[in-house]
Amino acid sequence: MPVILTAPHGGRDEVPGCPVRTPAGPRFVVTADFNTDVLALGIAGELERLTGRRPYLVLAKFHRRFIDANRPAEEAYSAPGCEGDFNAYHASTRRFVDEVRARHRHGMLFDVHGQSAYRDSILRGTRYGATVKALLARAGPPAVTGPDSVFGRFVAMGYRILPPNELPPTARAEERNYTGGYTVAVYGSRHADGIDAMQLEFGRDLREAGVVAKTARDTAAAIAAFHEAFLR
Ligand SMILES: [Zn+2]
């Protein structure tokens, strides 16, 4: 299906030949987004179960201590031994974006993250609409904040979200530090070779062991509804 899931911060593995990162760039973070690997795999599995079609999935297995795949290369790692894994992550993402563009009229990338600042909430990051520029142009604000949008479905299922859907997607209302990172900026539809892209930031409470499977099911249902309404 024309959906790409990326998850740069859920990895747990060391990288042979790659040292721990040394501070570089703004907001230097080396902690993982706990269980977002499990969450992204769960969303992919549930999407296939719901729609009979498989999404694309790019899942970092390396820990963020070694490589941060949601940063430009010069901030993402500290030594040449890390380069291969970083490049593999982005070569896969680029290949999938190109493939979606070649095979489908529309497509969407969801970059899966975790945050602990709003523990029970899901945050949207689109750089105030810039990474979903094409989607807004062809379908308008309801594709991002309406009842059949992903965040519209989240609200209908009882989730707390930020920013609120009452505000237009281009309002500069997305939470500071969660407006959308490197991945959605690079692959998003403000670029001629991009597709629409949105960062999803799941609160810590939604990723706990006993809850993460339900969060994955509900997110897949939200994406499937969005797919039905806007990607066909
Ligand atoms: Zn993250």
C-alpha cells in the first residue's frame, strides 16, 4: 500500500565499529524512543491484517546512542564506522519514496516516535503543514484535521492529541520541539521528489508493554481510514 512507516529511534542494538555519539547539533539526545520499534512493527502488521496490503517499513535496529537516523549525517553519528547503517536507513527510505511515487497517485510517510512530555497524548508534526503541502493542496485541511484524517480518528477513539484539530494545519500551533524532524523535512511533499509526510509522537503511557499492542491496532485503524479517504 502507498504508506511508508519509518521508526528511527526504537533500536536497541550496538553497532560494531561505531562508537557512542558525541554531542553535535541542537537538542542532542541519545535515549531511545522506548518501544517504538514494537509499535511500528505492530502498526505494519495490523495494517496488513486490516487492508490485506503491506505498508513499507524502515525500522532502525541500531540504538540512538550510536546513530540518530532522524538527523543530518553530520549530527547523526561520530565516526566513519557508523556511516553504513545510517546510509542504509536513508537509502531504503528514499527507494520506498521513489517506488510509491512511481506506482501510486498518492502516498504518505509516517515517522513513528515517542515522547514523554505529554505522556497520554499523540502529537502531530508537519512543520506547520509544509511536509504535507501536496495533501493540503489537493484535499484541504480535512485531510490533516478532519474526521477521516489520522488525528480525527485518534480523537474519535478517545485519544488526547496536540495540536487540537480545531486549529488549521498551517497554524503555527504544533508543539515546540515536535514540529517535525529531519525525516519528514527531507522526504516531505514540499520537495518535488517527496511525498506527504507526518511525524507521530506517541506519549510514554501509550507505549508501555501492556498498552503498545492496542496503540498499534488503533493507529493502524486510523491510517487505514485515512488511506481509504485520501490515498485511493
Ligand atoms: Zn524520536
